[in-house]
Amino acid sequence: MIERTRALGRTGHNSVSGSNGSSTTGADIRVIALWLGHESPTTTHQYVEADPAMKERALAGLEEPDIAIRRFHAPDSLLEFLKTL
């Protein structure tokens, strides 16, 4: 599932939410929210409440994208700018 999720452009959120968040791990949901880059623990709570079976059903309904994933190559001008920082 993780490979499919990454291929669909998703983030690693399912690794935390699959554990049912703070209720199973004992971690404070505010810490998890910060770790995932969420603005608010309310956002993280949506992942905690989502049933793993529901997530599987949602992913099963998606189709693989028909695009090639390309790696970003920074232009020389950007690399030169970054060297000045």
C-alpha cells in the first residue's frame, strides 16, 4: 500500500495514521501534527479517526496515474543563487 500511495503522490501520513495516532502509540497528537507539518491538530485528528479499512477501500477505488514521474533538476541559475546564501 505504501508504494501505491507514493506512486499516487501521497505523503507518508498513512504510516502514522495507520497506528491510530496517539491512542495506540501514546504520542501527543500535537507532536504528531507538528511532525507531519499540519497547521492544527484538528487536521491530524482526521487521520487518527479514519479506519484503516476505509482507507484501503478509498485507495482501491483509485486508478494509477498515466504519467511518468520525473525528477526535478534545478537550473544552473538556482544552484548559483543557493551557493551565495
